[in-house]
Amino acid sequence: MASSPIVSNAQALHMARLYEQSPLFVSLFDASDTMRYANPAFRTAFDVAPGAEPTWTDLMRCSHTSGVGAAIKTQDFEAWLTSTRSRRGKLPFRTFEADLTDGRWIYMTETVDEQGWMLCVAFDISSMRVGERSLRLARDGALRAAQVDALTGISNRAHVLQQLDKRLDQLRERQQPCGLVLLDLDHFKRVNDTYGHQAGDVVLVHFARLVEATLRREDGFGRVGGEEFVLLCPNVDRSGLQHTVARVLDKVRAAHPLADVPEFGYTCSAGLAMLNPTQDSTQNRRRADAALYVAKSDGRDRLVWAED
């Protein structure tokens, strides 16, 4: 006997009607972080026209330029965007508080399914006491600081390795594959020695933003030290992982991040591996690191797969 659906058509219809009437801010984003649904309360708060399906990035850009929607308080919007994307959608469920430009203060929840779709539900908590709000904002700020690399704004070592452990658990429990990539900027010491450490910092920030902008929301990306980075790409096969990394290397190869030295360019090398559920995170990283070593030894500016 076939099992009945968890939600019947009638129930789904009632749910949709209630979402449309609710003062809650409700939105649904697909795995590419494109909005596929938003109720009237959300569309009004973020000035999204009926039928429009912006990406989350475009939504934030509009908020920043138009002054409607999310109150983004930053002197460097691109840095804010990179940092926020590095934490968005990396956990099955998370909550945080945020300001809207109209003065309202909201409590946002994000729920992500195994296919990468995200349900966002928020409600107005403007009436809560200011003192309690200050404490929670301080707590949220401390949490962000513990997860973010101070220079580049992407995940720091602890945060990206925590994501690696989570992806290993998902591989073992639900057979969700995940690619692991170690990335290293080529001849980075020469950049510092030739142009100075400030220029080196510019290159690191440029690389972080370039890669982050190339990735899907569910991908994890972090700096683990110096010019070394870790990339996690869940729900891909070998071909998909290689395509992503090759695209990154192409974009890096074509970039000229130093405004004062327009002829300057740089490259990076990559060691690729598919996570092996029989190995722990350290063993998996060692396989990718061995492949990175081969890429460096063979001339750099290339990707090499780890041996199975």
C-alpha cells in the first residue's frame, strides 16, 4: 500500500494562504540562493516586486544602495558581503538578529535541507528590551569574530575545519559526497618581498573575494593560515569539483589586483580529493595536501587529484 504524502494538497494550500496573510517575513531560496518564494510581508520589508526572483546577493546589494530592507552598517560593502556569504547556509539551522532600515528589529531563522534549499522565517522583536538586545548583539558579534578570518572576511581555520567534520558526518550518515580542495597562492613570498606586506594583504583579500563569489551558498571556504585556503564542495562528483576548481584557477590567472602595479598577476595551485568516509578529517586533508605538493612540484598554477 502506497504511503500518503506528509502534507496533502489541501494542507499545502492552507499553509500557502496563511503565509500570504502572516505578518511573519517568509522566504524560500533554492540551492543557487535565488529567491523562489516570498510572502507579502517579506516583499514589502525588502522592496521586492511581486513575481521578482532576485538572488540573495542582489537583494543585499539593493538594500545597501536603496536604503530599503536590511540595514547594512559597513564602510566596505564587498567585505561585508564576502564575510556574510561565508557563514550563510553552512548549518542546517541557525538564528540571528538583524535591523531593518525602517527601524524594526527582527529575529531571523534559516533552515536548510539536504538539497540546499533554504527557508527563512523572521518576526518583529522591536518591542523587546534594549538592554537584552545589546547583550544578544554582543554575543552574536563574538560568535562572528570566532568564525571569521580577520583579514579576508571568510571562514577562519576553526570554522572551515568544523564544516569539514560536518560534511564527513553527512557522508557517513546519508552518503552525501563532498569534495575537498587545498588551495595555495604561488610564490606568495615574492609578492611580499617585492611589493610589501600591504600589497600581499590586498592579494589575499582579492583571492578570498574572487573565490567566494564563484561558489555556491552551500560550499565552505576558509583561510587556514598564510596563503593557504580550504574549499569544501558538497553534493558534487569528481567532474563537478574539477570544473569548479578549474574555473577558480582561470579567474585567478586573469586577475590584476594591484592598482598601482597593473601588470602584476598571480596564480594558485590546488590539491583535490573526494572525502573518504573511512578516514578522519586529518587523513582526508593529508591526501589533498599531498596532491597540492605534487601540483607545486610540477610547476604550480594547476590542479592535481589525490590518490585514492
